[in-house]
Amino acid sequence: MPDIALTTVIALCLAALAAGWIDAVVGGGGLLLLPALLLGLPAGTPAAFALGTNKAVAIVGTSGAAVTYARRAPVDVRTAVRIGLAALAGSSAGAFFAAGMSTEVLKPVIMVVLLAVAAFVILRPAFGTAPATGPAGPRRILAAIALAGLGIGFYDGLVGPGTGTFLVLALTAVLHLDLVNASATAKIVNCCTNAGALATFAWQGTVLWQLAALMAVFNLAGGTLGARTALKKGSGFVRVVLLAVVFALVGNLAYEQWLA
């Protein structure tokens, strides 16, 4: 592990705690965790080490949140795993295409989509707040596998930021889940995609395991607390956090596109 100041390690652990909470509630924890690693690692450290360490930390918090949700919310684990496996395939394909494509051209499009999503959620107060309609039929499950699995998985491999938030929105719309159950299902899907990415980074030797282990403890605490908060506060609370994360993502993309 590179030589990192104690104050920086503490700051990274606190970022992991906050990112775990955000990710468990509505997705988007990577918006905080990955930039923190990019800034906190010594100058000259290849970005691949930040990406690999990020995945090693995130998978622990995501798994903790998934277990907490599964114990307390009626999650269809079988459907979630099927979507997750499709997302794993989609993210692999996205990563393949990303190697020969500039993602900068996609950022303005993504910002427009996110603003449209925010407008939809604001104008439709009941979105995701009604109770789930019961088990989804085969057509809706196939649609979720195609959109939330292959489609958003492809986006995750190609671009990345906001994948968890997009998953929550897609699962709510396609499977007619409330936002709490959509967040729970998204965590299981995220576990599948994170596992595949982590395996690749580990094989490449770009994971700082000691730092990741320390940060993962805090990320796990944040993820577990976030899942409990979402279950306790309900879909209305998740809706507010969702909008906050969407606007934060738009701001982050705008900064990278025009100011960085």
C-alpha cells in the first residue's frame, strides 16, 4: 500500500461511511467514494488502483445493505439475481466498447436524461410511493432483465456514474415496485456487477487490499445503516434522497464536462 497520511486515511474512511449510506438508500455512493480515492491516493498512482479499490470497498457495503433489505423487505431474490447476471454481461460489453470510444460525448445526453427523470419524479409525487403490486409477470421480468440488466449494465461498463440510481428508477417503473423494494433489489443486482468488476481488477493486481479492508468496515456500517433508514423512513424519504442524488449527479457531470 502506498504511503498515505493518517488524516487522509481517516477522511477516506468517513467518505466510505457516507457513500455506503447513500448507496444503500438510493444508489450513487460511487459519486462520493471514487472521487475521494482519486484525490486521496498519492500523486502518480494509476487511476486503475482507485477503481479497483473502490470496487473492493463498495461490494462489502452493498452486500451488507442487500442482506439487511432481504431480512426485512419482501425482495424477490431470484428475479434480482437474474437481472444481476444480465447486468454483469451488459457491463462486460460496455467495458469492451468503452476502450475505443470517448464517453465525453455521452455526458450531455446523460445530463438531459437525468433532468427529465428529476422532472418526472417531481411531477409524479406518487411515483414509487405506492405499495408494490405483487409478483411481476414473465413479461415485466424479461423487460427488467433487458432494461435494468443488459441496458443499465452496459451503461455501467461504458460510463458508470449513477448506475445504482438508474437501477432504482428502472426497477420501480418496470416491476412496479415501491422505492424501498426497488432499492433492495438494486443492491442485489449491484452485488453481481461489483463481483465481476472486482474479479477483473484483482486479476490485474490493481486493488489496494489493506486500504480497501479498512474502508470496507466503514462502508459496511454505512450501508447497513442506510438500508435500515430506508426501511424505517419509507418510500417518501427515499424519494427525497433520490432527487438529491440525481441533482448531485447532474452537477458532477456538468463540472466534468465544462469546468474541469
